[in-house]
Amino acid sequence: MKTVLITAFEPFGGETINPSWEAVRTLEGKAIGGAKIVIRQLPVVFREVLGVLNQALAEIRPDVVLSVGQAGGRSDITVERIGINVDDARIPDNRGHQPVDEPVVAGGPAAYFSRLPIKAIVSAVREAGIPASVSQTAGTFTCNRVMYGLLHWLQQQESPARGGFIHIPYLPEQAAKHPGAPSMALATIIQALEIAVRVTLETGDDIKEAGGATH
């Protein structure tokens, strides 16, 4: 049986919950697409997060890695295309650290593209009636650090595993504290993540359809 590692984050930025963890923790031990789901929570701490991630990768040796994070202000499920080699934190992390213009990996490539079938995932999620799109930026906070760090680890280990990152909106109870911010129901987010896992396991080459942005 194949193994899928799904990671999510602890709360940060003054929030008491993180929708990524609230969704991902419901998937522990489930079988999706014939694969076993294993989950891990990651700290929102620049100096610690890749150590926790890399330990999980080395221990589990998954066939697929799906990292999930909160993107407050976004209205849909956004599948990230690229992780870049820079930390540039707008706010401090959960230990008060705020790196500015520092590399994720010193001497590493400028960027890595996702190994997920990103457009096939977006298409399938939309077909289920859930808003979704390809995102061209994972930001420069710990989400991007995890995406870049994950893909760098897979490259260095010469691993054939597929891996990438998905951002999700606030939950309604969070958006209630941020007037005007969009949100998505927990059950809908969980459904989208299950679709993402299933599509990744079942899809070889990604589909080719427009998913770019004009700005």
C-alpha cells in the first residue's frame, strides 16, 4: 500500500486555530485511493520547521507528500505551482523570528516547481463544485519555506515521490473576526484535500489547460 504524508501547520499570527490542521487531522489513518494517510503538524517557526518535516520524510518515506497551509484572504483552494528560495517574513514567526531576504537553502536553486499534477487537481476540485485555482506564489513565509524545503529534500534524495503545496482559506469562524474576508467550510476543505490526494495517485502527466495569471 502506498503512503501519503499530509502536513499542516499550528496556529499563527494571532489565530487560535489553523484551518490546515483542522482539516488534515481528520484524515489520519484513512485510506484514500488505495493509499494510507499519515499526518504531521509543523511548527510555524523558521528555524525548526524543516527539521520536523525532514525527520518525517526520512521516517515515513512517503510516495506522495501534500503540504497544506492557511492563506487568509484567499477565497478558493489554491494549488501552488512554485516554491522560491527566499524567506522574507512580513510578521514574526511563533518564536518571534522574522528573517528578511534570507535563503531557504544557502546555495540552493532559485526555485522548484511542484511535483503534483496541479492543473488536474484544480480541474477535479472544480468539478466537485469547489472553487479552486492554480497559484503562482506560495508567499515568502513558512508555507513557501516548507514547499521549497520539501522539493529540495526530494531532489537531494533522488526520490521519485510526488510533492507540493496547497493553500486553503480561513474557516468561517476565523473570517468572522476579519470582516470582509472570504472563508470556506471545513467539510468542503476536507473534500478538496481528499480529491487532491486521489487525483495525485491516479494521474500521471498533468493535463494541459490555461491556469496562468495576468498579474
